[in-house]
Amino acid sequence: MPNPKLNGEEITRCGKELYEKSIRSQVETAENIGKIISINVETGEYEIGDDLVVISRRLQAKQADAAIWAERIGFNAVYAVGGTLIRTV
């Protein structure tokens, strides 16, 4: 179910801000590079794993209308279609 409180741009802005300010330093470890992180931008809760759908559903199980933002840890995008993922760390 979409979150009516935040639009797509707000979810992206909040997700990036949360990741940079309070989550990145905790999760960008050698064992997590390349995994996907999904963040509930309202609560700051997050899940890390290899499957975007699985980890996002874990967050939705806690809050059905969660506003979720995702990123591939250590890279510039979650997926690359017709291009390449660029390493950021």
C-alpha cells in the first residue's frame, strides 16, 4: 500500500539523508558491500539482505504502510539496466 504522507521525492530525500547521517557508518562493512539495504524513512528501521523484495517485506510486516527507500551498499544504484553499477566506497 503506498504511503500517502510522503511523495517519491520526499522518500528519496529522507532515505538518502538517513543513510548518510546515521546508518552508513554502521553498515558499510566488508561483509555488507554489495548487499541491499531497505530503510523505513519514517522510523529509521532497516533491513539488509540480497533480495530487495524480501527485505522490504520484512519492513512492511512491521508497518504495512512503510515509506521504504533502498540502496545497494557501497554502490551508486540498487540495479543497473543496460549499464554498470559504480562502486562508491
